[in-house]
Amino acid sequence: MATLSNRFPSKTRAALAVLLLIVHLGVILTGLVGTWQPTFANLTVPAMPQAFGDFRVVTAAPLSADQGLDPLVANPNDPGNRRLNYPRVWISIGRLFPGEDGNIAAGLMLACLFSGIVAWLVATQKSTSASVGLLAAALSPATWLALERGNTDLLIFGLVALGILIPWRYRTLLLGLATILKIYPFVTTVVRAIRERTLISFGILVAVTVYLIAIYRDVMLISETTEVAGFLSFGIKSVTLLFAGSTYPFTAGVNYGLFAVGTVAALVLGLKFPQRDKLSAYDEEAVLLVGTMLLFCFVTASNWDYRLIFTLLLIPYFLRPATGGERVIGWTAVAMIVLAGNYTTLMNLEDPGVLLNTAAKYLLYCILVFSVTRVIVQTEDVQFMIENWRATAK
């Protein structure tokens, strides 16, 4: 029978996990009891006036629907008059959390789910340094942004994390559910189906594909509604928009060129320096599913920085027990995750801090390409293909 000492072999790591929970929930409760915006402003987070502001789009949607409106087109009950930019299933979810109390309850539930899973990861790492790295990233501004907004990505994080962590035969259902709720996790169902090649994984992939085709019109509305931002966001589109009004010479062509060069360089390096150590099942799954999903987001969309919370699932891989260059790459990745949420220079394009923020996201993108490439090359299927090719070449 598993005991607490088996699951949490290090008291130090368990203490770091408890510390994380205390800080996360302590700050949120302080904001709720006191003044929300100043509480998070002290953490350099550009907070909204009301608690869990992003979830208010969801709780407003059923009110707008009851008035005969389409919340994806008009959602006047939201305090910011923002249209619902999620699939329509969120209208039904919003009915479960009516009024101000419902919004607060939903925000707290999302925070507890996210913080609980991250605390579990912190407590169960193989090394204290990995736990420290996780803690640092979990206390970075981008993470605080997700918690302050009560954004639904906190729920998607939980579903994707559990879809990797739990030893359940039908865990791909969780990835399918995440896709139904937010669309972009579709990438994880594709990767899982390719890796497992089981009836369950292919069945879920087909089901979510049919679902996305059926709601194609809504997907287009969501794409049009979702605000593209320069500040507080990552992705090629975000960088282009960010520097459009600055004196820096980063035109759209230059930005796309830099990302193209970074992609090719990272791919070449990933092929030239393949993974030498044997990865755990979790590390391999996390890099292939979450890493690929984040790369998809980087390339195809402008994403608010709170989506960087998914990088927390990659830190056990980055900071796995290893030596030399592997540790340098891992800690560099963690540093970029923390620096990517540098909001102290917000709305001042000429401040060098903006360049630091953007450079951190760019380098993080390159590290993701490099890491995913290395892990793909060391998978059993690819190694089998390489060996067959070498045998045929002889």
C-alpha cells in the first residue's frame, strides 16, 4: 500500500508544495477580503477591477442568451461588454455559477484545481532543484495573471495535466473534453492518437474532429472575437503587433524571418544533439503533448500570457536529474518562463524591459522546438525507422 512517505519522499519538497498553496490561495483570499486590484498590482500583475474578471464573460453569457441574444455576437451583461469567445458549452457552464457569488466560487475552484496539481508536481519531483524551479515558475507574473483573471485555461491545464498524469485507460477522454471546451488542445488528441494507436484514442480524435467541424461557424466567431494583444501575450502575431507602433526595426517581415531562422536552427540542433538519457513516461508525454500544443499556439495565434502556465508541466523534463549542458538548457528554460511575464514595463514600448520580455518568449519558443525535436527522435517508433533506414542503406 502506498504511504505518504512513498508518495512524498522529501520533506523539503513537500514543504515547498505547502508553501505554494499558502501563497497562491493566501494572495487570492487577501484580494477578495481587501482590495482586488492593488493586491495583484503589488505582484506587477495588471489586474482587472473585479475579481476573476475573465470568468465574468462566462457567467454573463447565459443572461445574454436568456435575453434572446447570441453571446458570441453580443454579450452586454459582461462588465466589459466582451463577447463570449469560447464554445457554446460554456453558456451551460455559466448557469452553474450565477451572480457575484457564483463567479467567486468558480474562480476559487479553478485556482484550487490548478494550485493543487502544481503543488502535487512540486512535492513529487525527483530532485529539490526541480521543485524549486517549479515553485519559481508557479509564482511568476504570467501564473498570477491566470489566477487573477480566473481564466478558463486553469481548467484546461487541469484536464491536460490529469490526461498525462493519471494511469487511467480512458484518460484521453480528458484531452477530448479539454478540446471541446477550448479548441486548441485538439493538438494533444492528435499526438496521443499517433502515439497510442488504440481504438479509444482514435475514437476520441474522430469525435472531437467531427465536433470542431460541426461548430466551424462558432470557431470563426471565436477567432474574430478573441482580442489580439501585443502586451501580455505571446506568439508571432503578438510580437508583430507589439512592435508595430514602436521605433524598433521589428517589422512583420523581420519578425517572421527571426522565427523562421530560430525554428530551423532549433530543429538542426535537436537532430544533431539527440536525447541521450532515458526519459520517464511522464517527461516524454509532457514534451510531446504539451510542447507540441504550445508550439501550435505560438505559430497560429496570439495567446494571452496566462497560457504559459502549461510550461509548468514541462519543468520536470527540463530539470530532470541530468548533468552538464542538459542542466544549463533546463534552467535557461525556467528563467525564460519567469522572464516572459515581465510586466513592470507595461505600456512603455521604448523601455528595454519590453525587449527582454519578447526575447524571453522567443528563446522559450526555440527551446520548445529543440526539446520536442529531440524527444521525437528518441521515441521507439522513430528509432525503429532510423535503424531500418540504416540497414537498408547498407
